[in-house]
Amino acid sequence: MSYIVNEVQKQLHDAVMDSMKKALENGVIAAVPETKFNIEIPADRANGDFSTNAAMVWARELRMAPRKIADIITGNMSLENTYFAKCECAGPGFLNFYLDNKYYAAILKDVKAKGKDYGHSDYGKGKKALVEFVSANPTGPMHVGNARGGAMGDCLASVLSWAGYETEREFYINDGGNQIEKFGLSLDLRYRELYEDGIEMPEDSYHGQDIIDHAKAFAEIHGDKYIGAPEAERRKALVDYALPLNIAGLERDLLKYKIKYDTWFKESTLHNSGAARKVVADLTEKGFTYEKDGAVWFKAEQFGCDKDFVLVRSNGFLTYIVPDIAYHYNKLCIRNFDLAVDILGADHHGYVPRLKAALQALGVDPDKLRVVLMQMVRLVKDGEVIKASKRSGKAITLVTLLEEVPIDAARFFFNTREANSHCDFDLDLAVEESSKNPVYYCQYAHARICSIFKKLSAEGIEFKDCDAKTLELLNTEEEKELIRHIASLTGEVELAAKALDPSKLTKYVVELATLFHKFYNACRVQCDDENLMQARIYLCACVKDIIKNVLEMLKITVPESM
């Protein structure tokens, strides 16, 4: 939470404890209670801005009715030099605290003092966090699920940075394993059919146009040079040609989506360096493997999994999870990240406990790995679910999606729901310029404030810095509600970091826009009272700055006119 919100809660705690110390000095109680109590924000503001259950918690310890304890607390309480105006007893013994107008003024002064840093937190304490996301198969184009994972992972990395982590973004390139074998096979067959008749594509090979295009481009360079070459040599040449182009394409398309990675990590490095095989050797040395039916198994049940699993097949090949174990060991023990976050599809729910079990067996704290499981995306147009692009008639990829909707809308929409919720992406709403479109609604709020300032300036009214006393004039419920929401930004950033849920920030900025429009409709900014007008201009400026801060964190355009 913001430092002022933290300070307020500390003031409340200290005021309660100091009142009990005073009651002890006055002989009203025999001892100051030690049991911890809660401080909460009531759902109904009629019950105060903050409340505590201290009197209820201490009833047994003091052997006294909660209401009597509450009366003792309020009777001995001093709120001098705090942000509180009063404290009242309610019901059986709840204590409700009401904020003074100087609190609201202090929040706005804090916003202006911190500027672009308002909303940042030191929650992460500078720990190193690595967010790995998308990591799409490099053998073909990215699909709509990757579009959701990209927006979510990139925004989560920004959230963690705001929350005080030293954050990096990483793409894991699966350039080893079965998919690359299949990629080589598919390229090989498409290349050969340019020169040979009767070539048939197996059902489980890659049938996309991109494979055909790669084969033709390779043939334009090399002709039939590789037709007579050994199969392994031909396939290697084709993969060595096409794979870098695909990876470059992934990077290019993701940059269009405003995603720039710090590292592109290749799976092949784990095989070439021996790191993948070393995982098996280390687990064997620690006594956590056994042989059965010619294969090497990991004793996963010892670490809470439902069953053991194979590390090395009877033919000597590693299973897919071994390089993944080596990769995460590299993250946490070789590169020494304090936190590794993976954005994965929901179909990985059984994979995660296996991965964590193996890491634990290798001596790694499994809690350092946090996995966000992401549900599927459904594209909706005209109220119906669609699976193909009208333009191409093919499945909608990241590229075709961004041809149909603005990048801002895609990034924002994919972060409006928690990862574990199914995402219905409304293509019609994404391009609609109305208050129904949440990203447009937030952008419009920012542009509206800019328009207000231009209008005032045209009439010779300029923005002035306000002192705290002037800002204390902001005392309508609409003004207070708006400022309370402003004050909650840093807390929302921390909650989003803890939950690995960037949707908390899209919800925050939509609510901020809503509360601003509510304030603007209820309170005239350009009013006869010069000081009140300047205080309201100051409030508008704070809202404008925070909308800009949050949208820029999400890498959303912040227009000054619409």
C-alpha cells in the first residue's frame, strides 16, 4: 500500500494501544492486552473508513465484555497528530475510525510528489524475478492463446517491477525434441515433392502454408542439391534454414504486440551442454531414480505426486520433462533468480507438480517456482464463437488478430479476467468506440481531463499548486470516494504481485475512470470559489497522472484527445 495508507493503519494501531496503556496508568485495567487484532476497511463507509475488532479479541484476555472494552479504548484515546477525525463504538464492541479531510489532502500531495512513481511499492525488496511466457512452438505461427499469454505475461512482468522486483522477461525456444523432428520431416517432404512425385504427408505432420513456403524458398537457394543427400543431412539443412526464420518471425510479431524479451533461451543449449543429462545423473546420485522395463524412473511419489514418471525411455531418449527440469534449475540455481514465474496453458495442471517434485529432489525450494495456468480463449463476433479469420478462412493467429483489433484493445481485454477464467474476446466490442469498451473508456477519461485543462486555459484559468488547507476543501462524497480509490493503487499493485494477477490493475483503472466521471458530473470544476476550483483542478490532474501511470504500465496508448 502507499506509505500514507500504511502510516494511517499504524496510527490507528498505535492509538488503540496507547489508549490501553493510558487505561492501565489510570487503574482501569490490570494489564495491556497482547493479542493481535485486525484492522479492516468496512464495506459500508457509514461504518467508518477503518474499523478494528480489538475489543472483541481482548474480551477473554481482559475478562470483560467487548462493549465495555471499546468504551475504555475510546474514553482514553487521543487522535491528535493523526489522520483521523473521530472514533466511535458500534454494535457489540467494534471501533470505527473516520478520516479527517487532511488525509485526503495528503494523498493528493503524495501523488504529485511521487509523479510517475506513484503506485510503486518496495514489496519485492529488489528480489530477482524471471517471467517466462508465450514460449510458443517455433515450428509454426502463434495462436490466440499465445496472444492472451503474451499480454498477461508482459503486464505481469510490469506489475512485479512496480511491486519492487528486479524483473526480466524470457522466451523459452523449444528447438529440441519431437516437434523439431516433426518439423524436419514436414520440411523434408515438402521439399522433396517439388522434385519427386508420389510424396504423401503423414496425418500428424505439419500441413501449414508456412512449411510449403519454407521448402520453396530453400529450393530457390539450393535447388535440388539436397535431394540426393542423406536424409539426416537434408533435414538438418532444412531445419537450420527455416527455424531461425521462424524464431525471427516470432520476435518480430511479438514486438508489434509491444513485447520485448530480455532473453531468448534455447532448449538445445541444455542438450548441447549436457545439463539435461546431468539432471538424471544428479537425481540418480541422490537415490531418487530406479530402473524398470529398461527405462529410468523418478521417485515422484516421495515428493507428493500421484505416481512416479519416466525420465529416460528404454531407447535411451530423454522424456520431454527432463530438459524442462534442467531449464528451471538453470533459472533458480545457475542464474540465481529468486522467483521464476511461468505462464502456461491450463492443460499443464498435471505437469506442474511433477516439475516441482523434481526441483525439490534436486535441492531447490519448489515455492520459488510460481505457475499461472491460463484458460482458453474464445473469439466472439456477432454473439457467436468463431474459429477462423474472415480474411483468410484459417484459424486466427496472433498476427491476424492484431489485423482485426487494435493492439491496445488486445492487451487490455486479455488482462480483464483472471488467468483461471475462460476468456471470451468480443471482436466487435474491441473495436467499438464507446463507454462499453473498457480500454476506450479509460483512454477517454484521460482525454476528457486534458480537454478540461485546454478549455480552462483558453479562458485564462491556469493550474496552480495547492497547499494542504486548500485541498481540504474537497469534502463531497464523490471527491472523497475518488481520492480513496487513488490511495488504494499501491495496495492493488501489491495484491496483483502476490496473486500474479494483472487483471487487478485493469479493474482498478476502469473503476478510477468510473469514479472520475461520477465526480465530474456531480461537482463543477469551474466554480465561483477560486480555492475550491483550484483544488478540483488539482484532483483532476492527479487522476490524469494515475490513469497515465497505469495504462503505460500495461503498455496502453494514453491519448490527450479522442
